[in-house]
Amino acid sequence: MPPSTAPFDLNKLHEATANAPPPPEPIVVTATDGIELAVRIYRPPAAPKGILVFYHGGGAHSAAGYHLMAQKLATDHDIQVYTPDLRGHGESGGPRGDAPSPQQVYQDVDSVLELVGRQEESTLPLFLGGHSSGAGLVIQYATQSTKQQQQDNNIKGYLLLSPQLGPNAGVANDGTASSSFAKVSVLPFILNGIFGVMGHYPSVRFQYSDQELADPRMVSFNTVHMANAISPMEPAKQLEQMTKDCPTILWMGERDELFVASKVQSLYAPTVIVPEATHLGILVVAHKLMGPWMEQQMME
């Protein structure tokens, strides 16, 4: 296998998921603008005790290493897991890596949560989580939506796994505003902020290898609109708000290649640092972290 140009180690994740059952085929939920969003559902063998909607990381998709975590949560913890593909990613529709606006991406989250509400008992505890940029989206959604929306969706907790905390967090391993994995063109963000133009410009380019991008479900870039949707701008303030509104947990790998775990913990003191875990390797043990936490929240 040719070496990856990404700054993180994919080997542990590939090894762990190689013998796992394949992910289920996605179902489709229609967004408010008519775009079809792909969502995979992992059902436990017994009646579910709770529901988790979990979003993938930047440029990836719901079948790119997330199925082992979802399967284990279903079989070991009786959690029914929904893993959506962001619009323009994976098997979801829409221009690749793009969105009409950040608000549309948040409405997409609402559409997925409405799907869950139609399929499941409304009394089941519902959790919302994500990995890397998917966790960044959860932070944005949780602090952009109203408390009434959260109550209407019956959200009982937020789970953030190796979150991408945005350009102002100061936690990148290489000292940049983003990380060595995401190469950012700043000017389009400035022009879009001032003049409302260049929202569809591919401003963030992911450093995946050609082999990884041979999977047509992968995406090599995000536009300004999509990047704004998944990038917190005031992470410390936003995390504080989330914690006040709803139980919130954040895990960082001790050996994360993109973000310095101790810096994240300085930004958000309740951060749990997972020994030896890397940015993607944390997905291999994620069910052991997330399952017990959700079970504890369901007992309270």
C-alpha cells in the first residue's frame, strides 16, 4: 500500500476494521432543499436503550472507518446508531464538498433528527456526536440552534471525539490555525465575510493520498460555506454554553497527530485524554468510551 500523505496513521484503523462486518446500505432522508442525504443505521440485537447520531470527519464519509464503532455500540451497549453522510460527501447528494450555506447544513442535521424521531420511540434518549470536523459540526449546531430546538429533538447529550475546534482554538500540533492535514486559503473567507462572495470556493484542501481519494465517496476539499458550518469560531465559549445546556463530553487521543491534547484540555478542562490513542486510532476504542458514558446519562 503506498504511503498516505495525510499526517495521521491509518494503519490501526484499517487493521481493526478489516475483519468487521461491512456497513449497512444507507437509507435516504430528503433535506429541506431537496438534496438526498445518505444515513446508515446500526440496529442492536435487542430493543434499543438509546439513540446516537454521529457525524464523520472532514472529507470522509460514514463508511470510512466508523462502522466498527457503530457496530460495537449497537451490539455491546444496545445503542441504535445513525451515521449520516454530510451533503456533498459519501453517498449524499449535492455538489462535492459544498453547501448552499452553513445554515443549510444545520437544517440537514434537523432533517436527520426528524428521521430518527419518525423511526423511534420519542421517549428514547437521543445523543448527538461526531469525530474531528464532525464534532466541530456538532459544536456549531448545538450553539446555533435554540434551546427549544434541542428540547424538541430530545437531545440528552453531546459526544465530541478528537474535535476540530476551529481556527481560533490554538491547539494545532504544527502551530498553524488549522493543522497539517487541512491546507486553508484565508482570503476567500475574508471576501465572503465582507462581500458575501466566494462561499462556494474550495478554500480547505485535505491532504489525503491519491489512493484514499480513489474512493469516490471521499472529498478532497471543503468550500467556504461547508468549512464555516463545521468550524467553531469561539470554541471555549461555545463549549461552555453546550455544557450549560446539556451534558457534554470531549475525548482527545494522547498521541493525536493533528491537535495537542493538553492544549485542548486547557481550553476545555473536562476533556478526557485517552492514553496512546491517535486521531483516527481513537475510533477503534470509541465504543468503550462512548457506550458507558451514554449508559450513565440514561440512568440519571
